[in-house]
Amino acid sequence: MNTSEQGGSRGSVRIIDLPVISDRRGDLTFVEGRNHVPFDIARVYYLYNVPVDSERGGHAHRQLQQVVFALSGSFCIRIDDGHATSEHWLRDPRKGLLINRLIWREMDSFSQGAVCMVLASHAYDESDYIRDHADFLATVRG
Ligand code: TYD
């Protein structure tokens, strides 16, 4: 683990590969805080029953780090670090997208029955959200 990530690197994303134990009974994947993800896991939430034309996200976080997984189905996460944009398709339950602090994210193109699980470094705190894109750009560029 990169030491700087433990404090929550800003403005970066990367794919995290989780272990898988496979045998004839099926696949088993596990995740441990401060081992497979670079923070203690304070919260888990998941999105399901998402209409295929739904758009989620549309915000950044001041301190929160998250790792996003497609446990079932697929969806697209569009990333903006204030300088460049990228898009990441999640469709493998063993691969999560680490989203560090101060990253604008939007999620769309959910497949039928997609399940999105998010591991988060902190409990829910509305004051940690930046929900206005102009405010986000001012924060990262300022
Ligand atoms: P939001 O983070 O905007 O959802 P998304 O990014 O998936 O589009 O949250 C939607 C609503 O749910 C908002 O009213 C806040 C609430 N919420 C909680 O109460 N606790 C949580 O852990 C999360 C993630 C959201």
C-alpha cells in the first residue's frame, strides 16, 4: 500500500484487485480494511433496483475515500479530477475503483439488476459533500 494513500491522496483513482478463492462450489472474494483497501472501513452501502437510465453521484467529497464495486451487472463511473476526465466500466466483483478525496464522480449506464457496493472511510456526513461542480473546480484549483 502506498503510504500517502493512508491519509487519503487527493485527486486520484485506481483499480483495486481483490483476492478470489475458487473451487467447484463457486467463487469467494473478501476485503479487509487497511489491507486490500487503504483505509479502515467505516461504512458500507449499496445501490440496487437502479433504473437503467438512472444517473447517480454528481458530487465530490472533501475527505471521504471510497472503493466502488459492481457485485452484479455493470455500470460506468465518470471521473473528473478538476484537470482531466476518465471513464471506468465496472463489471467484475473482484475489481473495485478506489476514489480518493476531491474527485467528482458520476455514475450511469446501469445494467438491469446491477448491484453497486461502496466501501467508505467515514460515516455519512452531508457536510463532506461538494454537490456543485463549479464549487468543486474552485476547491481543487484554488
Ligand atoms: P447520494 O450520496 O447523493 O447518492 P448517490 O451518490 O448514489 O447518487 O445519497 C442519496 C441520499 O441518501 C441522500 O439524501 C443522502 C442519503 N445517504 C445516507 O443517508 N447515508 C449514506 O450512507 C448515503 C451514501 C446516502
